[in-house]
Amino acid sequence: MPGTQAPHQARAAPEAVLLALRKLATEEYAGPAELEQMSVHALKGRLAARGIDCSKAVEKRELLTLLEADGGSSASSCSVCCEDYVAGDAVRVLGCRHKYHVECIDRWLLTATDYSRQPACPMCNHPLLSSTT
């Protein structure tokens, strides 16, 4: 019966969202100046956590360019709370590559489970949960 199935799905959604959130990359925010000071090893680690192949990068500048192209330093504020990032802030990187303060995006996505809308990126509406989840 469709009427009884919807509440069951609503109860299961928070667990699915929490599981998906645990799989997402988190990192400390670093602005352009902080990224410049990072070691090559740290930059490669940051790129690897985002699933970006950097094996063809020879120079540090190339790693920085890859991070910038992925939104690594272009966004300077969280679009949920509209506060500027400060070096060291914990940010979560969504599958669409948009990033937010961990507490802001977690609250945003978990709140979606209270409504009929699917949890998605506030900027581009990229779904958090795949159709197989």
C-alpha cells in the first residue's frame, strides 16, 4: 500500500544520508596562500582524496592548477551559512566538487530527510544519494 510505504522510506532516509556523508571527503580549508605553502606530498594527498589523477603533474604549480580547477581555492565562503572560510575550517567536498563547512552541509542534507525533496547540493542540486542507494 503506497500510504504505508512512504513513512518507512522516510525513516530509512536519515541512515542512508549519514552513510553517504561518511563516504565524502573532508579536509581542512586552505586558501591560495596556504596551498602555496603545502608540500607536494600534501597537495597530492588532497587531490587523491578528491579522486583526481595527478600522476602526470611534474611541478608543484601543476598540482595547484589541478586544485584550482577543481574548486580547491576558488570558493572563499560557505554558501549555506555565507561565512568566509578561515584556514583550518573543516570542509566537506560533495561529489559535484562543491564544498561547505561540515556542520552546515550535514545539517542541510539531513534536513532534507524531513521533507519530500531528495538530499542534494545547495548550489547545483547534484543528488547526494545515487539511485542505487
